Amino acid sequence: MKRALPFFALLLVACGGDSADEPEATGAEPDTTSGAEAEPAHPTEPLAAGTQAPDFTLQDQTGAERALSGERGSYVVLYFYPRDATPGCTAEACGFRDAWEGYQERGVTLFGVSVDDVASHAAFAEEHELPFALLADVDHEVSGAYGVLTQSGDAVYSRRVTYVIDDVGLIRHTFEDVDPGVHADEVLERVDALMLLGHPPTEGDSIEDEEPAE
């Protein structure tokens, strides 16, 4: 296992590249307990489709507060990533930037989330001209609530997971196996399919198995 880069060692790179410089996920939630063993405060796996998306309020790269509930009525793509300015995360962010017009045309809100702070997000967004909000989950609460918080050595960060949340706040699809280079287009295709399906039933069939009506 490679050693995790410390949070202060941010390397600005050009768009593209792979995720070789990112910390390797352990798949386990950081141990914040001491002494007696305690139940984990958050899920240790990403939330499944059909789950109500946990609400949150975080600051974006401008310092403005952004609440998930404030986007009700629109689809939201919420993508978690390990760290600003690493190769894979840069490729993923630039992919969303390049596909931004398609997201705007569909009225989709796009949020990127990592545990980096507002200043780091601001530098990352400026360097790569990112037109969407990067949210600073500095206390790890949102990453924890969505089951994507993990660690490598002393570094705590978010796993690369993307959620598609519909206009009533329901998670409609969870992406766990993310290829940063093509992910933005992949997500947009899924959004189109889900919008065509409309709202899923509240009970019964899985929304993942629905087919568009003839």
C-alpha cells in the first residue's frame, strides 16, 4: 500500500492523468473511539438507491453556504472525491467542467465534495476554471453520513463515489466504480435515463430495475 500524501502536500497538475497519487482506500471508517469499542456513527458503505439523501449545509469555494434541501425541485449530482489537485481528481473535475453545458441544459445541480477546506477548493476551482460548486466537508460529517469516509494511514478522506439525487431528494443511483476520465458523461447518461423514468414508486419494485414506459 502506498503511503498517503499529507493534506498540505497538494500538487497542481494539468487536466488528465490517473489516480496514482491519491491515497488508497481502506474501505473502513476511521476509528474515532478510544477505550471501549463503540458502534460506528455513520454507515461504512455508500448509500443505496432508494435511500433518502441526508440533508447538509456546507461552504463552497466562495465561502457561500449551500444546502442540499435548497436544491429541492432539481436533480442533484453529488460527487465525492479524495483530494483537490491530485491527478485522478483533477481529471474527474475537468470532465465535469467539459460536460457542464449538458448539466445546465437539464437543470442539474452539480456538487463536488471533499474534506479539503474552502481555500484549497478555491485554488483548485480557479486553476481549472471549474464552474460548479466544490463543498468543503472539513469536519467529515457529510462524507460520513453518505458512507464514503475512509482513511489511509493518518489521512482521512472521501472515497470516489457519486450519487444521483432526484428532485424530491431521493437517491436514484450510486456510482462506486468510477473511471475519472469518462465519469461525467456516464453520469449525464444516467440522469437522462432517470428523468425519462420519472418518479419511482415508494414501495415495491427497485428503481434500479424499472424500464421506461412504452
